[in-house]
Amino acid sequence: MNSFIKKFAIVFVAVFIASFFMVKLGAIGVVLFIVVLLGGMFWIFKSMGGGMSNLLKGEDIPNGVSATATVISSRQGNMRISMGVQQSFQLIIEVNVTNGQETWPATIKAMIPLTQVGVFQPGVSFSVKYDPNNRSRVIIDQSAGQQQQQHTTHVPGVGDYTTEMRQQGMAAAPIEISTKLAEQSTLINELSASPSAIKCTATIISSTKLYTNIMPGANVYNLKVKVNGNTSFDGEITCSIAAVSEYKIANGKNIYVIYDGNNPRRLGLTGLDQPNSAYQV
């Protein structure tokens, strides 16, 4: 932000000086003024675009050591970037990192494309790099030849799959399905950091399969539930469920949910027969 202010100030001064010459030099001054104005605007917008690109790429640790991280929890941060039709959100991911010998907790802050937000659920493992001189400094591993977070992820009860496989599944699904799943992931991350959020159980009234194989071994369901919160109310959730766990969403089963105390219709699934276990068998 300070860099942007400095550049804006430089352009402002340059345009002011050019306006002075515009009066003195007539037509030549007008041309000079236009060149300075347009050139300054281009410089500012180019630097803004570069800054956004750097945010999306994330930081790097040149001497980083490869390791595996397992998600403990994740929540949405304060940043959101839209570039054309692409949207990315800042996620704050609490993880346990293991290098094969030791395990330690760490926090990862990263800009994640909307289609990948739902990947980082509790229990999911993915590749990371850490600073050997400061093990609390951990980043998502973006190896050579890979694009944004094209890593292999292990989901309990589902298996191993790549982010590309998930993106392909989301892209192949009807737009209303992929949109609802993205909204559900974003909602859960928002509520995990909200003081008005309420966690409780809900009883399955009915479950309807909407789509098959949104990712390997997982299907999309619409769940109609009765929420057992501060007040009882009916709600609906669209979510992906591991095929081997579908017996846990039979009518009458209890699941774990989170909802906005100020707007109970904002309702999300956090676990099946255990809290924070939506992806577990």
C-alpha cells in the first residue's frame, strides 16, 4: 500500500508539472500532458496487477525443506482478490507438519482459488516446504512445473487425488452444483472465525444425491435437516460426501453443523458421526 501511495504521488506531481507546460507550450504541452497522464496511469495499474500476481503466487522459501502437513482447521482471512472470472480467498490454515522424524504445529496463510477452497478440510494432508532456520515458517509446496497448488491430497475415506482432478470434477459438474459447493466451503471458513457462529447437531430428514463423483469417491448431496441449536429449525445443506460414508446420512442420523446465529439460514456441515469429520469414514 505504501508503494502504491508513493507511485500515485509521483504521477500526481508529474501530471501537475505537465499541466504547467501545457499552458506554456500550447499544442506540444497538451501532447506532453496526455503522454504523462496516460503513462502514469499505465505504470500504476501495471504495478497493481503485478502486486496481485505476487499475492496469488505466494511467498517462496528457496532453501525450503519438503514435508507433509495435515489440516487441523482452516478459516477465511481478510483478503479477497478477483481477476476477471477468477476469485481467490485468503485462507489461514492451522496444520501439523511432519518431516518423517518430528511433528510440530504451524500456521499457513495463502491465497487459494475459489475452486480449491474446499480442499483444506480437517484431516486432509498436502505437501509443504518449511524454513529449516525457522520451522514455524511454512508454505504450500509449489514445485517446479506445477501450477497453483497442483499437489496431491489425501482425503480420509476418499483416497489420493490432485487439485487438478478436483478442478476437473468441479468444471464438469453443472454450474449450480459447483457454485453451491464453493459457497458451502466459503461459508464454513467464514463461520469458523465468526463470534456469532453456533455449533450443534442436526437430524437428517432426507438426503438426495445431486451429482456423482464430484471428486474420486465422493458424491454431492442435498441434505434436509432439523437443526438442534438454541432454537430448532429446518435447513438445507449442499455438500460432498465420501461414498463409503453415505450410510452416515441416512434419515434420522445426527450430523454436526455450524450456523450463523444472526442468520440461521447460513448453515454448513462440519462433521458426520463426529465433529470435524465430514470427510472421514
